[in-house]
Amino acid sequence: MTRSYTDQDWSSSIAEFTGPNNVYYQGKFNDIFKGSRARLRPNLAAGLVGPLWAASRGLFGAFLLSGLVEIALVIGIVFLSTGGLTDENVARALSLEKLAEARLAQANEERQKGNEASADQMLELSKSLSQSATKERAAADERARAATTLIALTAAALLGLRAVLAIVGDWLYSRQYMRWRRHRLTPSGRSYQRVIACAVLLTIIYVVALFGASAPQLASMLAIQSNTSVVAGITATVLDQFFSSLTQSGRSVFDAITGSISTLVALVESLLQGLPWICTVLVAVFAAWLLAGSGTAAFTAAGLIYLALFGFWQKSMVTIALLGTAALLALSIGIPLGILCGKSPRAYRVFRPILDLMQTMPAFIYLVPIIAFFGIGKTPGVLATIIFGMPPVARLTALGLQQIPLSTREAAIAFGATPWQSLLKVELPLAMPSIMAGVNQTILMCLSMVVIASLIGAGGLGEDVLQALQYASVGQGFLVGAAVLICAIILDRLIQGKRSTDQ
């Protein structure tokens, strides 16, 4: 038998949730859940108190939305009622009237001196300025009449907002009640602490906003002053000195990193460029056929021939050398880091904000500290690419390990597997789809960063992209963009392998 919403269990639950005035909400929720038309009856408390009612009941979304909209409407009413719409016209009219009076005085002076022609010219100018001032006064009067209409409409909108909140308030509260039944941490009852806190917040915003609307000089005082540029200049100077001293003190370390990465990039680049392009195409097509099938092999052949025929082969090999070096280093750091984060919640809490920072920071920002420590060239481009491309594989590796059921790990241990055996033979194979998705994302992000790194002299296809942007060469930009796209698609298909063709 289906239980009614007015049964004893529901009544006690609603009473526990709503607290005061629970009899009203028991009947109201019953009407809402049954689809009764009585649910359209407005909540007078929500209509009269507005956002504070929503705050008292823990409806913070409704509080913020209705409160901010009401503040905007009230500020609009104050702005219109204090003549804010006509201030510009009135100020311009006053300025024109002063100029007209000045020109009239000059005309009288010239007439006393006997310069009739100059006096007539000044008089005509004064009349013209007076006419312009009259037009501005008329525009101000017209705007004042429009402001009266706008004030009425804004006040009606304010009342309409309260009416809407009164009508939908109980429905919103019933939705919160259902969330509370699932999660008891959801705000419930009527809290005067919430009302006081939200009332203080609204009061502060009202006072500051209203004074700013009615007193422009106060708004200018509250605004950020221009002397902040001095603080920014001093801070920038201090940071320059800090990075300079750090670069000098760690010169040997930075030189060692630069030398090792430059050597690795040079080896990969010489390998790719040393072979004739026909041999490289054959090897890449054979690998695509083995890993992803005949369709991918045909696309790989067509794409690589495009790179060779349109003159992008050498720079494409430079781009792939930079990408290969950066991706290899990023994966060698990211996968172990992801395993550590997946196995240790404490380590994940430590590294998660660092990964968030690395993943959310704009790509161009990475180039600034890299240049400070390593200068310009291919090495700083590779380092920036590593930092930019490493977070996805670390995150997805950790996610894959965290999603493995605990029963699976316990079963591996029950069969006598050591922690290393459980990790290598059970957990990593189960997490491999997530890890491979991270590898794919890391390589593609590294490719995008390698193109951006051309700004600091990394070379490759990014140079052609940069030149096309500088000279607005649409055709050249389209061709080099297609070359980058081909490299990305080939890499993606090779990495996905048979999985992309089987799906």
C-alpha cells in the first residue's frame, strides 16, 4: 500500500525539518507533492521579508539571487530618483551657459572698443551656445520624464520579484526538504543566526552601493587609487632581484638540466632528421598498421606525405622531437606521481593543489619563470611543456587506482600477493584504461604547448604559426594548422591503438 505524504512518519519528518510553523508546511508539502492547485497559494512571509526568509530557511541560492537582484533594483531607483540619468545633460547645459555668458561679455567689451564686427561674431557665438544649452536642458527634461517611468517600472519589478519569491518559495523549500531526507547535513529549521548574518551582509552591500550611487565622490574614494601602480612597480622590482639572485646561485644546477635536456632533444631530432623521409614514413605507417589497423595506417601515410610535399617535414620532425622528449619526461614523472596519489590519500591531499595550480594556470604564464631560469631556446620550451602536460596523466592515474573496488585488492592479498604484486599484476591492469586516457591527454597537451613554446625560440611548426599570425597570412596559417592537426591525429591514433578501432 502506498504511503500518503500526510502519514505519521512524514508528518514527524516535516516537523523535524521545518521546526516552527510545521503545521503550515505539512499541508503545503502535501499539496505540492500531490500536484494540487493549492500549491500556488503564495507564502506571505516570503513575499514580505524576501531574501531574509530564504536565508532563515537555509535557501542560500534563493537568498543570493533575490538579494542581489533587489539591491540592483533599489540602486537603480536611487540613481534615477537622484537625477543620475540627467546629470550629464545638466552639467553640459551649465557649461554651455557659462560659455555663452562669457562670449556675451566679450561681445560687450568689443562693442565698447568700437569693434562691431568682432562684437557681432561673439554675439552670434553666444546665441549658438545658448541654443545648445537649451537643447541640453530639453534633453534633461525628457530624460527626467523617462526616469519617472523607469522608476515606476523598477518598483514594479521589485514588487514582482517579491511576488515570485512568495509563489515559488514553498516549492523551493519542499525541494530542500527532499534533499534533507537524503542528506541530513542540508540546512533545516528556522535559524536566526542565518538571518542575522545575511542581514548584516545585505546591509553592508546596501549602504556601500547606495552611497556610491548617490555620492560619486565617495565611490571614487572607495575605488582603487592610481598609487597602486607604485606598489606593483616596487613588488616587480623585488621579484626581479629575487629571480636574478636565485638564477645566479643555482647556475650550475640550471646548466646541468639545460645540458641534459638539450642532449636528449638533439639525439631524438638527429634520429628523425637523419633518416630519409621515405624511411620515416614507412616505419610510421608500419607501426600504425600494427597498432591501430589499416585505416589508421592509410591516414598516417597520407598525412606524412602532406607534411613532406608542403615543406613542413623538417619543422614537423623538430616539433615531434620536442614533443617526444617532453612527453617522455612528463609521463616518467606523472605516472609514478599518480600511483603515489592513488595509493596514499595523504599524498593526494598534498599534491592536489599543486596539480590544480599547474592545470589551471594559463599556458603563456609558464614561459615567464622558465625564461628567468633557463633563458630561451628548446630546453625552456621542453620544460614548460613538461609542466603543462604532466597533470592529466597524474590525475587520471590516481583516479584509475582509486576506482578499483576494495574487494578486488583484498582478494589479491587473500591469494598471497604482496603489495608490489597486487599493484603490478592487479591494480595497474585494471586502471590501465584511465592511465592510457591520461597518457593521451598528456601527449596532446604537450603538442599544444610545443606550438606555444615557439614564442621563446623552441622552433618547429610553432614558428610558422607565429609568422602566420604576425603577417595575417591566412593561407599559410591554414596549411601549417593542418600540419599540426595531422601530427595530433596520428599521435592520438597510435596511442589509442586497437581500442579506438574496436569501439
